[in-house]
Amino acid sequence: MTDTALQESESQLSPETADRHRAIASLQEELEAIDRYDQRIDATNDSGLASVLANNRDEEKEHAAMLIEWLRRHDTVLEGNLRTYLFTSAPVTEIEAEVEAHGGVVASPAGASGTFGVGSLKGESL
């Protein structure tokens, strides 16, 4: 299991950092639950149990997505990275190479399926 404890005293943290920690710790727990359910689904020979476990696992995926969205809304750097790498078709290492070639900014990553890129966050037109 992942350690979700604070590394610094909460009294030294801004409320924003403490809340991001709470969200990240919760996301870690959701991802660990997804993994546990996947393993249990693979291990059981009972199709009824597997169906219940799959339903529970998929609820955890919904929770994880909600936490990722909350984090995106509260961390502009993470938002930029998500807009660069998510929902693309090119290998992520190629997208990373393009980002690095452009000094960390790419308006339209290779293989992007959407209309948003890091450039849109910087006020640049696409």
C-alpha cells in the first residue's frame, strides 16, 4: 500500500496544499482499490461474484476520474500536462519529445484528438 501520510506538519502547509494532498491520497486509494478488484476478478471462478466485483471496480474508476478533475481544476501545471498528453493517439514519448523541442510549450500535440493544448493556456491562439 502507498503511504498517504503528510510529509510535513499540516500546520506548515497552506490550505490549498493540504487539500491537494487529501485529493492525491484519495486518488491513490481509489487506484489501489481498482487494482485489488482487478486481481479479485481474475482470481474468482464465480461469474456472479466477478460481476459484482467489476461493478464495484468501475465505481472506483468513476471516483478516480472525479478526483483527477478536481486536481486539474486546482493545479494549472497539471492541467497543462493533462491537456498535452490525454486523449491523444501518438505515443506519449513522441509527444514529450515535441513538447521538449518547443521549450515545454506545444500548441497542438502530435496525435491530439481535441482542440486544446498547452498553447491555449498561455493565451496563444491555436
